[in-house]
Amino acid sequence: MSYCVNCGVELDPTASACPLCQTPVVNPRQPVDTELPPPFPSRREEVQPVNKIEVALLLSSMLGSVAVVCGVLNLFFLHSGRPWSLYVIGAAVMLWIWLVPPLLFRGMPLWVRLGLDACAVGVYVYLISIDLQGLGWYLGLALPIILTGGAIMVALGLILSRGRSILTSITLIIGAIGLFVMSIEFYVDHWLHQAYLPGWSLVVAAICAALIIPLVIVRRRPALRDEVRRRFHM
């Protein structure tokens, strides 16, 4: 076994120079073995990056083919008097909006992505309302809930994209959940009773508030904040 005369590192029989300090290896009693494979790659290799356009085309073709096949089956072979294929087509459209634009535009802001996601959910629920002949409940109930949820997500994305701490982000997310739940009960009550009768949403809002208050206290006390970061590796 050979060792480097400069730094003392152990040398492999295939090494012609020290891998640590690059000192040439000269050992008449043990010449360099050129037939054995080296213990590590002799040149740097990199994994070729994935072509985003090809992946986007693949996803689009897969989702599009599923939607077309189900539509053809619904029209000519499995027609039951109901446009059941709209469920599949809507799901394909929603998945396409969720997956393909963020893949092609990596620099897309978070709030734009969340807004597109909300639009995709709105399109999907609209297609469901066509099958159920429920345009009234879509416009009066589902659409307001979706728009409110989308607005909350877009606002949350705008705030979080400015570089907030983990504690602040968690606090904002919990608060957004409580606000969205209360808006759901508000729209449901107005749709069913034409009046706002708060009930179960207040329980959820109270739980969110009970979670937010300690987080706010921890965030405003440096000693507690540092202890939480050490405990939870934040």
C-alpha cells in the first residue's frame, strides 16, 4: 500500500497523482496499475436536464386523450342521457391548469399560480353544474365560495411571496383557513335561509384564534422565538 509523500493520504494502486494534493506518485516497487478501474470517476458527469416543453406536451397529450376518449364514449357508445364525460373532461382541464403552466413558467409568482388553481376549480364545478342542471346553485353558492377562496389564496400568496418567516407564514395560513370557513357558512346560510346564522364556523374560527394567539406571542418574544426555532429546527 502506497502513501503520499507530501500529505500522507493512502493511495489507490491506480493513482498516478495524489487525489488530495496532486503530488505525483513515484514508487518503483509498485508501479501505477493502468488496467484496474479507478476508484472514482475520472471526469465530471452531469444529468441532462429534463426538457420542460416535452414534459408539458406529454402531460397535455395524456390529459387531452383521456378527455377526448371519454367524450366520444359518452356521445356514441355509453350515452345514458347524461353528460357524465364532463366530470372527466373537467378533471383533465383542472389538472392541466395545475400542472402545465407552472412547469413552463417556473418564474410564475405564487399568487398567479394560486389564482389559476382557483379558476380551474371554478371551471370544474361549472361543468358539474351543467350535468346536474344546477346553474342556479353554481351562481348563487358555489361561485361566490370559489371566488372568495381564490381571493384569500391570492392575497396569501402575495403576502408570503415577500419572504415571511415560518412562524408568520403558519399564522397567516391558519388565519386564512378560519376566514374561509366563516365565509362558507355565510354563503350557505344566505343561500338556504337568506340570513346569516353563525354556528359551526365560529367553532373553527375559535380554534384558529386559539392557535394564532400563542404564535403571535412567540413571534413577539425573541427568547421564545429562538427557543422554538431550536426545538423545531426552523
